[in-house]
Amino acid sequence: MNTSTSTTASNNIFKIVQKKSTTSKARCGILLNNTTTPNIICNTCSCALPLITPDLIDSNKILKDSIGKLPFAIPVEDVILEKDAFNKTNNIHQHSNISASNLIFFAPRLCGTLLSGPSNDKQLTVETVQGRRGINVDTYFSLMNCIQADINISLCDEVPNDASKNRHDKSVRRTLNWLKDLLNKNDNAVTINKMESKSAQNEPVLKKQKVQFEGISASSNATGHSNNETHKPILFGVVLGGTNVKLRKISAECTAELPVDGYVLGGFNLGETNAERGEILTSIIPMLNENKCRVLKCANNPIDVLEAIRLGIDLIECNYPYEMTRMGYASIYKIPSTSYDNNVNPTDCPGGNTKISMRDKRFETDVKPLLPGCQCFACKSYTRAYVNHLLNAHEMLAETLLYIHNLYHLQMLVSTARKYILDDKYDDFVEDFKLGLL
Ligand SMILES: [Zn+2]
């Protein structure tokens, strides 16, 4: 297989580090000197990872080295009611006790959800625990600066795939207008900040005032980016357009012309087929700046994750581990080249090749781990019989253990995929994975 010379790109936010392949668009990179890509983004619930507490992650090296390095997504509806809780010493990392090694994406919508309230050209409507709230550009920008997430996904108007063409047109236009407004606000804030900072330096000490963005004073955020006068929130633009390839291309082209820091390919998992998603991604990815990070929102299962990576996606928001957990399943799909202890092949697990229902009576006396050979915290310490008992007793620990395993296993799949990309054998990896499911 031919490979060209090693390529390193591109900016302070995202670096591509890999051997450039002649056969695959899959690529490896590093986001904010912190997160290796390709990778998955985990959804949060009330600003925290569901079912797993930060102290549990900190207490276990395996968890810390795997789940402890995954990026999280926090939606606007989870922070808008608590806006006043954030200040210069209490950004979203500190507020929610999320480690600096977990990059935080601030987002208008989470994977697997859809905004139900009415939206117009001025604002998006979100559902909060205290009822509906309208989010306009001013509010969103203010929140961005309040919580100081590592990366902000621009305000966007996502609609279901079966919405009318006019509605999709409207959603693309609104999303672009909101993105332009946010970029302008970003630039103006930095300009004002610089002027105030310069002015303050020339004035007596008593007259010095701390530089502030809309009431938010300077500080350092969790990834060490100084929030001084030159700090500018990192902003990713969102490409929409449903399954209309022409509209998608317009959205991609217009977004690519703007000085965004990365791209989010949104409006997925909203009714499109796999073939439609593949066609759209294949059409629009080449239109984006190849040196900027690309995020896909969302993927439903491990194969969708691997196919997205094959098309050149760097980060994938994926709720699959949580959905499996909620249904009482443990993932058992085989990861190519991964060695399992005790010479037990994971396909020997009863119940299927991708998942087993831990509520099943046959596990009542099964003393094997969820997936024999898996190195996760749950598999190393607990048996199927115990998880089966916890599920039947409606103990929350059952879901905690299942989620730890399911999330760890997907993370293992993606980290193994990275090794194959670096060896320029990614297509073989995907084929081997698919064969393992037969
Ligand atoms: Zn496990």
C-alpha cells in the first residue's frame, strides 16, 4: 500500500498527525494538544457524565486512561438556568468537577434529542426543567463566555429530515446568520478587550479595571488557554441541509468561507438512511478546510462510527453506549487484533455478536465477566450473575457497571482504529470488524 510522507498540519487548535494514505480518508489528529482523534464525544446529563462520578474515574487508572480522556458535550438547556453560577473562578470544568483532560463542547443540542419548541430568525427555543427558554445570539454568546467550555458549537436550527424544503432552507439561512453574528461578537469582544487592556496599562493602578467580556472577567480555563485580553472562544460552525445534497453543499461552502475554528456536520440521526448520510458526508467533506477538525453529530452504532471515520470525520458524538445501557445490554462486539484473556473468544458469548441482554435468566449463575478478557473496571471486578441480580433488583449500580463497560468498549474500538489508521490499514480493520459481527 502506497503512502506519501508523513503529514503534520495545521493550526493551534487541531493538528493532523499521520501518514497520508492514498486509499483512505481516515486520519489521526490531536485537538487542543489534549484529545487524540478520531474519537467519540459523550453526551452529558445535567452537566455530568451519566452514571459515572468523577471520583470513580479518578480512583481507577483504567477508567482514568480511557473514559477520563473522552470529550463531553454539554447542551445549552443544561446551563442556561445556572448562568449566574459561573464566574471567573468557576467555569464549567470547575462547576461540574470535570477533569481538564475531558474537553468540553458547548452545544445547542445533544445527539439523540431534537428541539421541540418553536424557533424563528431571532431565537431557538429549548426545553429546560423550568419550561421553555428562548436562546438568541446575545444569550448564547453570553453563555459561551460564562461557562468557558473548551469548544463552542455555533447556535444552529436543526430540523427533522422530513421537514419541508422551505423549512430546511430556513434552517440553513438562520444557522449561517447566527454563526456570522457570533463570529462578529467574538471579534468585537477581542477588539474591545485589547483596547481596554491597552488603556488600562497606561492608566494609574487605581484606575485599572479587569478586562471583561459581558461581565465575565479574565481567567484561565481548564485546558490552560489564558482568558486574557486576546482570548477568543473557539467556535465551530454547523453544516445543515437535511438530505438535500445541493442545500448541504451551499451550507458547507458558506461555512467554509467563514473564519470558524472547525466544523460540525449536524442534522443527522434525524430520519435519514445510512446511504443518504454516506452520500452527504462524501459530498461535503471535501468542501471543508482539510486542516480543521470535523465533528459528526450523531452516529447510532459502532459501524456508523467506523464508517464516519473512514470518510474523514475526526470526532463523533455517539450515544450508543448509554442507549445500550438503558436497555440492559452489554456490548460484546469483537475488536480486531484485541487480545482477550483466558483464550475466550468474545463471540462465544451467548445471545448475539454485538450485545447480550444482562436481564436474561441464563446469566443468573454465570460467573464470567460481561465480556471475558475485557480490561474495564466492571469486567475485572464483577460477574454477569452479579449484574443480572442488580438489574433484576433495580439497583442503579447495574447501569453504572454496564455503562462503564459499554463506554470503555467503544473507546477501545476507536483507539484501536487509530492504530490501524497510522499503519494505513484502516480499510482492513473495518472489514475485519464487520466479519466479526457475522
Ligand atoms: Zn468490560
